[in-house]
Amino acid sequence: MKIAVAGTGYVGLVTGVCLAEHSHSVTCVDIDDKKIALMRAGISPIYEPGLEELLVNNMERLNFTTDYKEAYKDANVIFIGVGTPEKQDGSANLSFVYGVAQQIAESIEKDCVVVVKSTVPIGTNDKIEDLIKSKLVHDVNVYVASNPEFLAQGTAVRDTLHASRIVIGVEEPYAGEILKEVYKDFNAPIVVTNRKSAEMIKYASNDFLALKISFINEIANLCEIIGADIEDVTLGMGYDKRIGDRFLNAGIGYGGSCFPKDTKALHWLANFHDNELKTVKAAIDVNENQKLKLIKKSRKYFSSFNGLNVAVLGLTFKPGTDDLREAPTLVNIPIMIEDGANIKAWDPVGVENFKKKYPDEITYCNTIEGTIMDADVCFIFTEWDEVKSFDLSKYSKLMKTPIVLDGRNCYDLTSARKANIIYDSVGRETIS
Ligand code: NAD
């Protein structure tokens, strides 16, 4: 089977490489020729654990090109994995997806199954099918299938090779059979349904997880006020299998390229149908506030950042990725800069991307020690392993004033107590 994948971002490239790992011949298409040149040289343009090794190991089954016509013309299956970013009004911007649909219509010279992996609002697969069929240049049959992606950045390769489930949304059995064949060596439960249900499974899953995070963050905020400990609370809750212990980590809110936009897009769509999703709206509002929690906490210790040496540990929206989309740092750091802070920052993989936004305003350090040296305050925004395993006694040894504001609850309170620091985290007692 000849497979093409449109888009070589976190979803497209991981999909292409994992399909090649399962012996398929895959042509990955992107409009960005710099990315294509890197991949041809065996270099992954994104940071994702295990991805580059897998790419290099499967080079003989992988092609990378910007020439979409060549890639699509005789493909049996074309995956669409381009971005669906948020528009100003919260709805999904489908211009990239429709752009690929148009290119597919121009290019295909034989029957083919078009598989929509991008997260798209309910009903979009129908529109993609109509668009392709109305613009076809050659007399061929096209079948559109929804196959939403559930990978998480930081564990994308593992999530794809050992998927929790493969969802296939089709309107005719043929496309479903082809997709089952594509995925025959992937050991995962397969859910076959219609296209709209498949599209909804993706949004409902992401929005439910966002809700879980916002719920536990609200409980954490209340714990702080009334003297309960969120870590003990979630431990006690997590044993209940109906609740589960995952996605119960209190912190400074979700970020990334999915939860923020997918909550807003479903909320927008529901409103459009005059059927507001109030729980989803609450999750969005709570998250917006939570992102600023550490800045609000910092007011207890000083009224302005002006002239303060601020250490920032972690820039990305979560560990294991170089992605900054919707990272809490992007709303916190501009406030500090505006207020006159001297910022030093550390992140194991996110610095290059952050430098594109703030080349001169921040001093980027290679070590945590160098970052916290002489700092008046330290903000932890991402729970990298290097931060979690950092020797706590170094904060008091190296900082001017050892105030550690931890947005990800990286340390247990017993260790913090012994470290002679002021340690203010989320949903727990402040150690001073
Ligand atoms: P991304 O922004 O990382 O990558 C998109 C890629 O598509 C870019 O490299 C861009 O250059 C390319 N592109 C744009 N137009 C193109 C065209 N006409 N032909 C070929 N390539 C083109 O996006 P992503 O994070 O991989 O997300 C892709 C989709 O998957 C989105 O709908 C997203 O919501 C969904 N999704 C993302 C994740 C995630 O964790 N990132 C997880 C599940 C689902």
C-alpha cells in the first residue's frame, strides 16, 4: 500500500514514521522546505523522545517532499495531519485542512482513501469529502475517513505504537477495511463508527481531560485556603477506579496545542447550535486564571518585579517537548519583563524556540545552578525530571533570597522543610 502523509508536525511526522516502522512505504509532505531538508538528512525538526532514532531506522521506507502532486497522485491512502489552530473567535481555523483537500483533488489519479487525522469540528469530514469530489481533476473514487489522533507530546511515539485505541469513522465499509489493513500490525482496540461520532470522540476526550485538570486545580486552590493538602487529596481520590489517578496533578493549568483550542472550538460549535456546554466553559475560565497563579502568589513576597533577579525553570508547556504553544510562561514572562525583572531561564529543549520570541530580554542558562545563582525568586513552570531531582539545598546556598514558587508541585513538603527555603506550591501549605 502506498501511503502519503500531509504535514510533518507532531502528529504527521510521528504517524508517518510509525507507519514506516510497521513496514509501510510512506511519503511525508510538507510546505516547509527547511523541515524537508532536515528530515532527508535524518534529523527530526521537532523534539519528541525516540522519534529521530525511529526515523533514521526506517529511512528506506520513508520519503520527504514538498512535491504534493507526486506524493498524492498514486497513493492508496493519504493522511491529513496539518494544523487546525484557533481563530480569534475560538472556532477552528480549517484553512490548512481545506488547502490539503484542494491539493488532493488536483493530484490524485487513482481511487484513494483520504484519512483526516487533524482534529476537526464535527461535520468537517463531510465538507472535506464534498470539497474534494467537487474539485477532482481525474475520474476517480475518493473515500474520506475520520481517524482522530490521541497521542500526547512527549510520549508521541509510544502513544502511536501502543495506542490506547484506534478510532475509525467511516460512511462506507470500504474505507474502514482499508484503514484496518493499514493498522493491522498495531496492537490496539479499534472503534469503528460514523464520521461525526469519530470527530466527537476526539473533542469529548480532550475536553473531558481539560475538565479534569481544571476541576482539580479549583480543588487545589480551595485546599490552600482551608488548609488541606492537594497531594493527599488526589492520592485518596485516585484509588477510586471510577476516578483514576491520572490527570489529577494540580498545577498552573494546561497548555499546549490541543486542550486550549479544542475546548474553545467545541464550546464555539455548541454555542453555534444554541446549546452551550457550561462545563467546558468553566474549564476554559478556570484555566485562564490558573495560568497566573504564581504571579499572584508572588505578590505576597514583593509588590513589583522591578530590578529583581528572577530565575525561571522550565519554558515549555510540559516536559518531554520543545513546544511552547499556550505555555503558561508565555503569559507570565511578559508581565515580569514589562515590570522590569532581570530574568534568567533554563529549559533542556525549549530554549531555541523561546529565543525566537525573546532573543534579548532573557539570559538563557545551561544549568539550573547558573539560573538560580543570586536570584531573588525562582519560578518553576515545567516539571522536568532535572528540576524534580535537583538538590533542594542548592536553592538556599545559591539564591540571594531562597523563595521558590513551584507551579508543578515538584517537591515533597518534608524535603522542602529541611532545605531552609520559602517554598510555595499549589494546593499545599507554604513552607517558610
Ligand atoms: P503542527 O503545527 O506541529 O504541524 C503541522 C504541519 O503541517 C506543519 O509542519 C506545516 O508546515 C504543515 N502544513 C501546513 N499546510 C500544509 C500542506 N498544505 N501540505 C503539507 N503540509 C502542510 O501540528 P500538530 O501539532 O502536528 O497538529 C496537527 C493536527 O493534529 C491538529 O489538528 C491538532 O489539533 C491535532 N493533534 C495534535 C496533537 C499534538 O499533540 N500536537 C495530538 C492530537 C491531535
